[in-house]
Amino acid sequence: MTVLVDHSRRRVEILERAFELFAEEGFAGVTYQKIADRCGVSRTSIYKYFKDKDQIFVYAIKLATDNLSASVKKVVDRDEWSTVDKIRRVMRLTARLLEENRVFLTVVLDYLTSLKSSGGDVRRKARRHTFGFRFLLGRLVADAMAKGQLRPGDAELVAARLYCIVEAYVLNLTVIDAMDGKECARLINSYLDELLPISENDGGAKA
């Protein structure tokens, strides 16, 4: 009897198992054979989907960012929340998922450092995986300003500053370890509170 293989699902399964391996052993410690062993298939089977370990790693990162995007979309699609609430929730969700995957983030940092040392285009690779999130932040901020939920201003600049908080949190998770999730949330809320219309800030500001 012919066995039908769901190649899309098989591809995702390989990436999920590889993701686990990279988090456990780092980029340098993972081999094609180890990935095949973790997946319970032959090396030849892996080659049907990915040409080398670098491609698997890049697509594993993409899978992680796609999963984040799917979670973020659920927040953005909630009509009962104001746009400012959505921004807060998206930022908190992102921070939480980053913390849950801090070990893999460390592996990504090591990979990018090695890539830069070898003359690779780190900026292009990083932007490829973060463009969608930065664009979403810009769109949400612009919408909040248009609705009067945030004071008028440069939406792109506000979005860039919010993204900088995320970048700072990644640096803390992978290198410095001086900021926890609560501190990150406090920074996000403090910055957004400063951008609220005066009528929505503390009563003392208006008085």
C-alpha cells in the first residue's frame, strides 16, 4: 500500500526537532546526522527538504518568528481592545515568548556573531526576520494616533523606540541578564503612558 507523506508537515517537524537541538547544543554542536537522528530519518531524507545545516537553522528561526506572528495576529484581531491595549499586549506577548526561548536566542546571537566574523551580511538577515514585526508596530502606533488614543507624533519613531526596548530585552536575555520580564513590561508601559493624551494621563497632569 502506498503511504502518502505530508511533505509540508514533515518539513515543519524537521525544523521543530532541529530547533530543539540548536537550543540544546548550539549551532556549532549540531550536525546533519544529529538532526536526522532526532527526527528518526536518514540524512538522505533530510536533504530532500534542506540543502545544508545553515538553511535548516535559518528556516528554524523563520518558523519561530512565524509562530510569534500568528500569536500576535490573534491579539491584533481582537476588536474589543483599543489599539493602545493591543500594543501593550503585543509587546508583553513578545517579551514573554522571547524569555521562553532565551536559550535559542543565545544560539542565534552566536550564529550571527560567527556570520559577521566571516564577512556575512548580518544586517540583511536580521532585518529579514524582524521587518514584519517592526512594520506591525508602526501600523498600530499610526492607528492609535489617528484614533486619538496616543498624542500625534512621528509613528515610525515611536515604533522604532518600542522595538529598541525589545532589542534591549534580547540583549539582556542573552548577554547581560540584568532585566527580567516585569522590568521590560514596566519600561513598555511607562513609555506608552507618556504618549497618552493628557486627559488620559494622571489627573495631576491636567490639573
